[in-house]
Amino acid sequence: MNAFHDVRFPLAISFGATGGPERRNEIVQLVSGREKRNARQALARRHYDAGTGLRSLDDVHEVLAFFEARRGSLHGFRFRDPFDMKSCRPSETPTEHDQTIGTGDGVTERFALVKTYGEGQEAVRRPITHPVADAVLVAVDGVLKETSLDYAVDSETGELVFQPGAVPAVGAVVTAGFVFDVPVRFDIERLSVSLSAFRAGQIPSIPLVEILA
């Protein structure tokens, strides 16, 4: 991923944002009246509007400063999705058993974090590339592992990297729990904020779009 700043959009503002996943499908109606549907992309792409999270003029100033530091849409950054930011349900606390991320073969040291939505063949495995490093919990065959001693989190890719003496054995199930951010960029080249409009309760639109690897 090019031009990415490993900084987080202001949390207090992000928790008031709106948005969610977008799917792109192609739907063609046949002569018979039936439909033929094809997915145009394998994974959903998330869009947010951070404008709804602004509560004060200080918030506006903070976003303006953040926008300038990112050079508008040039650099990506971390964003905390207020609706989907854990390996578990929003009301729960992540545990090392939340998500199955792979099976050991005695050789593989790196395991990519994923979050699974749905079950069976229809399940979608979403890559998690920007976990919060100190909030990652890992288990191998149900046994909790220790960070640094057994594994580390690669800050560039978000992958788990097991130490040479802790590589999962053949058939060992690797599971993990985590808190994560979404890599996004500003989906706009200009911020337009009116002081009078803001005082009147009109919130500017600040669109963000997920960066897909």
C-alpha cells in the first residue's frame, strides 16, 4: 500500500460517523424475466461520512488539521469503524478464540488475520491488515500464546509472525482475537465548512473510502 500514514483519524469524531460496506454487483434482466447476477468485486468496500461526528468547532479544526497533514486524498490513514472494529460482537470483549485464521504445517511462520462473516461455503473472510498491535490475542490449539515471546505483529502487513521456536505444528489450529482499524483515505479534494451553517446545525460532508490492497 503506497502513501499510507500510520496514524488514526480522531476517535471521538469517528464514533459519530455514519457508513458501512458497499457491494458492487452487475444485474442483467434476461428476456425470460429472470435475472443474471455477477459480483464485480470479491470483497466489500466501506464508505463513511465523518461529518456526522462533528460536535464542536474544535472538532472542525481537528479535522481540518488532519486533512492538511494527509494532503487531502493523497495519503491513507487508520479509521476506527464505530460499527465493526472487533473480532467479536460489539458488546463483547475479544478473546483468543474468536477467529480461526489458519492451520499449522510445522513450517509456516506468518498467518494473516481475518474476520469471517457468515458460515459454510457462503462465508466471507475479510483480511484484517491494520490490527491494534497491543490488542491482538493468539492461541494455538486453544493454548494462549505470549506476544514477543511466541509471536509478533508485523506493522506493515498486520500478519502474525511466529518466532522460530513457536511455529505452529502440523495440524495445529491457530485462532485470534483483536481490535482493528480500517485503512481509508479522504474521498474528497476540498473541505467546505461554513461557520454560520455549523452553528445552525448543518454538518458538512466528510467522505472517507476504504483502501483495498
